[in-house]
Amino acid sequence: MNPVVVIPTIFGLRKRRKAPSENPLEVYDHPTVPGQPDELRRCLASLETVEDVPPILLLVASQPTVRLAARDTVEAVVREFPSLDILIIGEQEAQVVRQRLAQLGASYLEDKIGLVGYAAMRNLGLVAANVLRYDAAIFLEDDEVIEDRDFIARAVYGLGKLTRRGIPILAKTGFYYNSEGSYLSKSQNKWYNRYWQQGKAFSAWITRAMQGPRLSRSNHVCGGCLALHREAFRRLAFDPWIPRGEDLDYLINLRMYGSDIWFDNQWSLVHLPPATANEGLRFRQDIYRWLYEYRKVEFSRTQIDLMQITPGSLEPYPGPFLRPGITRRVRRTAFLRSIARPDKAAYRKAARAATREATVYAEENCGKYFEFQHVWPEIMRRVEGDRMLSAALMQKMRLGVREPEEPAAQPGDVENPPMRSFDPGLTAEIRLDIPEGE
């Protein structure tokens, strides 16, 4: 297999000098301050210890005011790791992609494949991987540390293969260890979280998954420990309208289109994020996320060509957050947290958002992803191995990556079959030892 590692890194000012952007897609948890790339440096240093590290696509997003400083910072860090094969994709490279999309008649997609918003960044990484003809994308995040020398081998284990029942494994996720050395959620089971038990529900799910076979169908996705086969990412994009949680949303999208994500309980890394400066603001983003997700799932049921997603199929997590009454739970949680936690004003504002702008945002945008998804496979078909775009990217970048050799055509290859009808001929005829019930 010929994989590529994709690492988004976001630069900005952690201490906000003004109110956060009204656009929920432009709000990030903990952007890196230019000149202080400690997390990125630590992540790349850990990758040096991993065997057979493939090329790395480093996606550099930043606020316009720090764009040049962010680029200089990243280039300086990359030079510290000459043994790693890194391609920097910043604003100038993203502009090249936008220009090529315009030439292909898809200029209207430029804000859905770019460097603004978590999902758009991932889409840009997928487009770049497709242009350069990699057959798998392994997503990491810059605040992670890899301690397993076999991390890449574990990442691609089973990817593109068939289960004993003939089901292709085209997307898989691993799991995080936190700073305490545990894979369970650190979320506190406090009285003010009575209506918002994300951490408790996730811990219940992963405890069961860790006791099962190595590969099993997943209800959760760790976006910084995620591997996608090209037969998945050529057909399915991330949703650029979801403000956060785009990784778990990708699982829901896959199910809508007839596939799934698999959980590998032997593939892991360590997640060491900086402290979130504004928990109230993060909760506001969660409100946008879950109200949007709920409305999107509801809208999908009106589409006759999609599989029906029910909250019951996603228990114990995230099913409870996709049920009616999510708005009421948001209000109650915001009220309780505004009493007990710091940043009381932010929680009160978040509660108001539940019945105002977040609700409007969900209602106005819940159907747009399906229109975007309708054209994604054709766009990916057109840019796959695009020599003009590939050459332009190589010319623009300052620190290079080797372009992989073009793979020979394989028996059974077809052009963009419908997402729902995965052709087993597209995957290697190796059946994994996965129980029939999984």
C-alpha cells in the first residue's frame, strides 16, 4: 500500500483581542501561536521514531494577520526533520488547487476544499492525496505523539481488505491515550453535566470495543487517528458545513452512503492537546455541531437514495445527541454550567445560540452537504493524477516531497462506481479473521 500522512496545523492568536468570529467554521479550539510550534515539533519528532513513515502532507491554516509568520514557523520546524518527507500545503498551494478547480468548472467549491474550517482542510488533504495518487490517507493532528514504531503498519492493517463476510474495509480509526495514560474520557461526571454526558457515553462504548476483536464496526472516530482508503475518499467528502466533529460526522455520512468505519483496538497514539482557553466558546461550537447534525440526519430521511440513520444504531454514543429534544438539553446544560463554571457569560450566550443563530444555521444548511456530495466523486475523478496540478504544487512548495510512481491499472478497476455498491474487485482478495457477527 502507498499511504500518505495528512496533518492539519492551525495558527492564530490564542488570546483573543476581539470577539470570536460569527462564522462557526472559523473558530478553533487551540490554534498555535507563530514562533511557538511546540506541539508540531513534538509530533514530527515522534514520527522520526516510526518505521516506514510515508510522505507527509502538512496543511497550514492561519488567520490572515499571521499567515507569513505561520509559514516561516512551519518551514523552520520542517527543516529540523530532514529525514521526514514533508510537503507543506499553505495558502499559496491552496490557491493553486482553487485555480485548477476553476479551470475544471468547479470554482464554486473553493470554500469547501481549503484552509478555513476543519472539514474543508481535510477535504483539501484528500484532494492533494488524490492528485499525487496515494491510495490511503492517514490523518494525524499536530498535538499528538506516536510511541509505537509499528504505527504505520497498524494504520494500514486490514485497509482495503475484505472481512470473512466479504465486506470491504475502506475506513478505520484507532484510539487515543490521554495524558493520564487512559483511553477513557477525562470528562467529569458533574451535576451540571447531567444532560450532556458525552464523556460517559463514549467511555461506555470504547470499553466494550476494546474487549472485542481487533477490528469491529465503530460508533466513534478519532480524527487524529483515522485512515481512509482511496476508494472511500474518492467517493465521500467531509462535510464543510459542520463546525466541529467532522470526523464522527464522516462515519454518519459513510453509513448514509452504504459503508462504515471500523475500529482497530490495536492502533493508538497519545493525545496531548493544550488546555482549552474558553470552555464556554467550545460549548457554543458543540451546540452548532449537534443541532446541525440532528437536522442533517432528519433531512437525510427525505432522500430516497440514502440509508436511514437512527439514533438507536449509534448507542451508547453518539445516539443520544441525535434524538429529538437536543435543543432542550442544550439550554439546560448551558444554564447549569453558567451557575457552576467559570465564563458564565459565555454559557449564557451559548444557551441563547441554541434557539437563535445555531438553530437558523442548522435549518439553512442541513441539506447542502448532499448537493456537494453529488459532485465530489466527479471532481475527484478529474483531479486524480492531474499532472498539471501535481506539477504546479511541486513548483509552489519550498520543501518538497517525492511524487509516488503511478500505479499500474488493476483488474476490476472501474471509474467512480456508486458509493453504495462497493465492488469487492477493488479490494485485495485477503480475508481477515473477523467474526461473522462483526
